Amino acid sequence: QVQLVESGGGLVQAGGSLRLSCAASGSTFSFNVMGWYRQAPGKQRELVAGISNGGSTNYPDSVKGRFTISRDNAKNTVYLQMNSLKPEDTDVYYCYAARWGAAARDYWGQGTQVTVSS
């Protein structure tokens, strides 16, 4: 069974940086997309960054230019470099992976807390 485990969250001052990691284990063959979502209490989960197996990336305007997603297929790991953090970036961040096709499946990590103080 696929398991996604996030790490790297924590408490930082505004303007600081964090690097999140998501390690996938189990049956990780042919993930078409991996990425990061975030969710604050009472809010909808929203996309932070996504990356396809072809290297295409997707960022919302709120993080574009500050966050960078990367993927190491050999290690089944996705990273999120978060720079110039703002208090509004405070959220639980969730790793995401999807396998498309006949055996399409979505997978989610348990989340890692990111807190940015002013």
C-alpha cells in the first residue's frame, strides 16, 4: 500500500524559508503527478504546487516566485522549497500523488504543520 510521509515543517519568522519533503513508499510505480496542498482550519484545501512526471509545474499566484517544487523519481520523493514565507502561508501542508489510467488512484500524506510568525 502506498504511503506518503511529509517532513520539514516547523515554525519560522516571516521572510524565512523551509524545505518540505515527501517520501513515498509501497507501490509507487508510475505516479503521473505529485504535489503539495495546504489547508487552514475552516478553509478548503488548495493547491500549492504540482509537478508531472514530465516536469511540468503548476503554482497558484499566491506562491509563484516564492515556492519551488521538485521531484526525484528515483527516490520517489517530492520537495517544496518555500522562501520569503508570509504569515498567510501558515497551514497544514499535505503531500499528494496520483496515478492515472486504468488503475487511477489518489494518495495523501498526513500533513505537516507550517507556522509563520510576524
